[in-house]
Amino acid sequence: MNEKKRLEKIKNIKNFPMYYQDKLGGHRIRYFVDELDLNWLIQQAEKAEQLQERVEELEMKYENTGAIFNRQYMQEKIEQQQQEIERLKSLVMYAEEKGLLKKKTCSYCNSIYWAKHGNSKYCPNCDRRTVWSRKKAQQALEGTE
């Protein structure tokens, strides 16, 4: 008998209940199931529990695999960004050597920013017009102290 037929047999037992009267006079219903069928049901329940544990274990492995994949993906992204940073640094150094870019210091917020050589008078950090030169800013700071 295969498992499907055995399960159907056990389900059909509910269709043939045995009625009996207990000691207190109440009516009770009892279903008679073969001991082999009960043992089979117990084995199936244990197998289901083992399979559930295996599923949880595999889900954890899958999540960890995803974490490893994400970690590798993020490492690749970091390497790509570092290469891009190196490329940009070399471009900035080239532009600085050729006089295309210049580091400027904002006289208001004292932040350093890159600007086209002698062209930009606006600080991108504080969005103010940089009127003073670095020398005038230094003189103003020394004069206030």
C-alpha cells in the first residue's frame, strides 16, 4: 500500500466512529486506528519535523550565501570606486599642472574648493561670493585677535 492510499484509509476511519458510553453515562466517540498506521503516522510526523529543520537550515545557508554574494559585490564596487578615485586624482593633478584648475580657500567659511583658474568667485560650500583673497582673509583674522 502506498502512502497516499494509507493516508486515505486513515482519513476514512473518521467515517466509521465507534460510540460507547463512559462510566459517567456520557457518550464518547472513539476511532480505532491500526497500530501499524499509527506508527506510520508518527514516522511521517518525525519526517516532517526533520524536513522542516532542513528547510530552515537551507534558508540560513541561502541567506549567508546572499550575504557572501553581497559582500563580494560590495568589494567589487569599492574596488571600482577606488579605481575611479585614482583616475580622477590623476586628472585633477594634470589639470592643476596645466593651470586649468586651482585650489581656492573661501574667505567666509575657510573651506577649500576647486575652481577654474581665476574664474570662480562663489564658494560651493557656503554659496557666498568670495570677495577677499586669502591674504586679506589672513590679515582680517590676525587683526581681530
